Amino acid sequence: MLSREEYQSYDLIGLSELVNKGEVTPIEVVETAIREIEALNPDINAVVVSQFEIALDELKNRTDTPRFLGMPYLAKDLHAPVKGLPLANGSRVLKNQVFDFDSTTFARLRGAGFAILGRTNSPEFGLSASTEPALWGPTRNPHNTACSAGGSSGGAGAAVASGMMPAAHATDSAGSIRIPAARCGLVGLKPTRGLNAFGPHRGDPVYGISHEHAVTRSVRDSAAILDVTAGPDSGAPYFTQKPQEPFETLIQRPPSPLRIGFTHQSFIGTPVDAECKDAVLKTAKVLEDLGHNVEEAAPQFDAGEMTDAMIRILMASLASPFRMIENHLGRPISGDDVEPMTHSVLSFAKSTSLADHLDRTVVLNTETRALSKFFERYDVLLTPTLADPALELGVLDTRKSDLDAFLDILFTVSPFTAPFNVTGQPAMNMPLHQSKSGMPIGVQLIGRFGEDAGLLQLAHSLEVSS
């Protein structure tokens, strides 16, 4: 096996190159990852379900040799079926749920050689920006265990940041890839709507608000995983075409000079920490030094109306799965089945009228059109990813039931991410800065719809120059 220092010194591509050169075997890489999970997870609580022996047996029985053979990977405990691996969505009421098929994303990852070792922690039904479900307990930030690793892909972020994994699966409906990436000091790309497949279990994932990809240590790993997973699957209601050339090779070329607007002001007028503002200003200077035309500018749209409509559409969309759960139970979901905040969401979902729901989709369209005018003038928008450098565990408390108060805290903490779930544009966290207390501070880059390659090129150039 690899030593801890050796294992943690490589990103995903680096590990795969070791295997392909014959310097280490796929089995040794997986056994190293298992050792690191077993050693590090008790303090971090990132991995909540494991299938180590199954993954090893599958690897030993493979006769093909794809590029990423034996690369360890973890599935988030939300949305993504993996054959035989329990999927609780962070909830006690679904703890024993198991699917007999892989989602398209995981079928592609498995085909590329990835060894699926288990699942990472997620808040119940992904409803929080901090990962503290009653079912699995809180995930702690490897940089400071009193702090949140973010959410809802907090388990994924903590697993990669702690050194258990070089990369891990993540999902994003209001920032849930970018938020933990910022909290944990990782690269976190939310791709363009429809670039990664949703199926076969999902068609349109809530008007295209929900996305899947990964948190990674490097931009090139994010690009390489996207090369594996991108592209429509059979029956997809819509898709975004991926480029003919692989993302991984495209990012090796620096981008042409871009027109970049930056802002460090919250879209909804809430406070932003001075260190997060400073991170944007420092990044803007680096981008200017790289030859880009950079100026302070912000999109003009009603972010409060947009984010309120979006989050309420997401919550109302849970009415159908909640009903399926109740049909399975043969009774209504009670406060003993789910957390108090989830029960409040359930009540909201059940009480939402069709007219109110459709009115909110009109708001999404109106504000998307307004926001998108910014990208007629600018190629990229630069913002803080989050409004503060760190969040203590317990601040986003799902043991309470006041939904409006919870949402106020949620969007005060994260005012920058959700709008781009609505517009469907590619948006990513880059881990370029650190607070005085040693916590990671991320900045967010947002590109035009469908221009993931250009955004990854820009991110890679920042990574190399930092």
C-alpha cells in the first residue's frame, strides 16, 4: 500500500498515472483508501455507509483495464442510486432503501474503473447548507472540527479535504457542491444544466435546478471526471452538448483574454465578511495580471424574489416523494420519522397550491432573463462563494421547526450560489485564499451557459498561477 504521505500527495489523475505505469496496483490504491477512511473517519464522520469488501471483490473480478481502474470514489447519500448500496437521503425514514440499478452517472463512473467504496454524509433530503443529520450525526470540517464542512455535500467535502479520497461525488441544488468546496478548500464545479445526465430515475430535476458532479483537489480532476460523466442518456428530456475535445485537454490551453466582472456585495443586501471581500479583490488582481479585462460590475436582478421562489419550488417538489414514503409506510409521516425542519418542509409542500407553484416558475423565468443580460457584456462573473470564512456546527439547526427563520440564516450564509442553479450556468468554487484563522476562503467563478470548458480553462490558469 501507499503511505499516507504518498497517497495524499496525488490527485486522482496522479494516482491513476501511478497505476498505469505499474508503480502501484489498483488493489493497493483501494486498500490504501480503505485504511485512510478507517483511520480518519471517526474524527470527521464523512463516510456513513461502506461496502469495502464488495468494492474489492468487484475490482478483483474485472478483466478490463480502463484508465481509472481502482480509483476510489464515494457516492453522496442523496439522489444517486448505486446498485446494492443503501440510499437514505440523510433520513431515518429511508435508512433501509436500496436500489437494484446504477444511475447513469454511476454506471459511467463504474465503467471507467472507479471503485465505489460507500456513501458520504448529507443533511436530511439535502435541505441544509451544513451537514448535521439526526440519522448520521454531524460531519466536521477537517480544518477545524468545531466548524461545518458545508452542505449538502458536506460529507464529500470532508472526505476529500481530510485526505480519505482524491475526489468524491456531490450534488448541487442551491450551492451544495460549491458551499462544501469553499468550506473545505476544494475545487467544486456545478456544470451547466443538462451537461451531466440525470437518469434513469430522474427526468427534469426540478426545472433543471438540481445538478450532479464532484468535489476534487484539482481542476484537472474535475475536468477528467466530467469527461467520464457528461453527455445525455437515453430518454433525457433535454441536454447540453459537451465539446468534441475532452475537457481535460482543453484546460491545458490558457483562455483568450476575457471580460470579467466582479462584485463582493451580497445579491440580497446581507453582510459579507471583509476577508471574503478581500479574496475577491485579490483574485481580480491576479486575473488582471493574467491579461483579462477586469472591472467591478454586478448583474441587475431581484435576487430575493428569485431565491425565495427557487427554494420554495424545491421544497414543494418534495410533495411527491413524501407521498410515496407515506404510501409505503401506510400512514402519514410523523415528527418521529423526520427532523423538525423537514416536517415543516413537508407541511409547506402539502399546502402549496398548483397556482402558487406555477407563479413561482414565472418568477424564475423573469429573473433569469434579467440576470442573463449581464453575460451579454461579460464572459465571467467573479464573487465570493460564501459570505463568511467559517460556520460553527449548530448554527443551521434542523432540530428547530421555524422554516422562515432557517431560510433567512441559510441565504445570509450563502447569498451567492443559488441564482446560478436557476439560470443553469456553470459555476465553480476555487480554493485560492485562507482566513487569518486558517480556514479556506473560496471565490466563485460563473461562466456563460454551456461554456464549461472556458470556465475550467480560466480556473486552471488561476490554479497554476496561485
